[in-house]
Amino acid sequence: MATEPDDNSNLNLTSQQCGPGCNCGEPAGNKKIKTVVFLLVVLAACSVLAYKIINDKHTPGSKNTPIILESMNSLNEKAADKDAVFICVPAPGGDGTIKKETVEAIDAVMRDLKSNKINAAMYTLKPGSADYAKLTAKPTPPEVMVISKGGSLVMVAGELTETNLMQAYVASTSSGGCGTGSSCGDSSKCK
């Protein structure tokens, strides 16, 4: 009668072959090296996380934090390196804040522009400034103004969606022409 080998027979042979000081049952590798590698990986991950957090907090016009403009003239120095700017105009008589939906729509447009290597920023015109008083005295004051470098100013009021704001950006990239913010003056005289 043939006997089948016992599953434990290999273990017995191995343990019989090992002598004093043998590390047959311990995992291969040096624990100190594994610990150092682990700590280096954790340190690298923490460094990347810290870098992301610091840069997110110091990036103007991102993460729903429009920069306050004291006047439209201050835009020249604050946005000198920008290709496009979105200037929020708080509602007259309000608390000076911008609607969350408006800021989110502008952020979405800015992300799209950034993916096309267009550097854009978001600002809020300070209530109480002379420029603010002029803009809000209009029959339909703008809620957002879009300005492109080398282009024109487009004022947007009413429904502020990502699509409407992107259309305003595209319109602002054309210099001249007729319409709000164009250099032709009274749009009724344009042909």
C-alpha cells in the first residue's frame, strides 16, 4: 500500500536542516532599511501635501477668494501678468459679498482658460470706491466685468453661468467692435 506524503513532511525536513542561529522562519531583508525607506516615502508625501496646501492658499483668484480692488486703476499693477480678469461688482445696498454661484462659475471658466494656458484672475471691486459708485449708478449695473489683455471690456448682468461668462470672455478678446465696453461709443451709431 502506497502512502501519500504528509503535507508537514517538508516542514520537518526544513526544520531538521536548519541549525542554531538560522533565520529560516523570519522574513528576508533588513528591518532598518525598510524603516528608513518607509520614513522617506512618508516624508516625501508630507512634503507634496504641504506644497499643495501652501500654493493653494497663496494663489490669487482661486478657490473662491477674489482679490479686493480699491479702484479700477489698481488693476493695472495687480493684473499686469494676467491674460484675462473677471471683476465682480457687489450688488448695491448689499453686504459687499459676491454670490457663491457667481464665484463658482468664474472659477470654472478660469479652470478652462488655465487648461488652454490662459492666465486669468478674479477680483472684487470695493464697494464705496468712486469706480463702484459710477458702475452701480447705471440702470442695470454689471455683476461681472470681463477684460482681456489687448481686448475690450465686457459687462455682464443677469444670469451668470459658466457658459455666459465664457461667452463674455470670448467677446472681450476681440478688440474694437460695438457693444458694452467697446471703443466705438454709442452702439446705435455702429454699422
